Amino acid sequence: MEALLVLIPVALFLGGLGLAAFLWSVASGQYEDLEGAAERILFDDEDPQS
């Protein structure tokens, strides 16, 4: 029972940390161009690497 007194706050802290990281990534525009990378792989580079 004493372990729950430690594990519950730790779990809440880690959940809040994950939520804060997700909200930061949304606010900084990480999810704005979801199709760009998927389509970019289909096109050849104009300047081929040698």
C-alpha cells in the first residue's frame, strides 16, 4: 500500500510531462505538413549525389 503513495504521483507526473510534450509539439507546428514527407520520397532529387 505504501508503494502506491509513490507510484501514483510518479505516474501523474509522467503523464503530465507527456501531455506537455505533446502540446508543445502541436504548438510548434510539428504536425502541420503530414503529407509532405510521404510525397517527397516519390520524387527524384534534381541534383544527384555522386
